[in-house]
Amino acid sequence: MYNHTPTLTHSEQQIAAERIHDLMATGISSGEAIMIVAHEIREADMKRRQDAGEFSADEEE
């Protein structure tokens, strides 16, 4: 199970908010857009941590 919550910089937060607004502009609900962006952020963070060797075996999905 994925338990790590990535921390975003202010500019990363702005990019995430823009991505959410873009998804909503296509007709996706705000809740679904937030879930999509949160998933993308977690996946990117997991990949970054794996590449950096920070990922422990008990955190794998």
C-alpha cells in the first residue's frame, strides 16, 4: 500500500491546480479531477523515489 504523501513546492501546487482546472474544463467533476491529479503526483513521486533508491520493499503496491 502506498503510505507516503509527497510534499509539493508552491510552483508544483500551481501546476497541479492548473491541471485540475484543465480537466474540469473538459467536463470532469472537480472530485474526479483532484483524484486523477493526486494519482499522477503519487505515481511520479513513487518513480522518482524508486530511481533514487529511496523506495523500501514494504511500500510497494
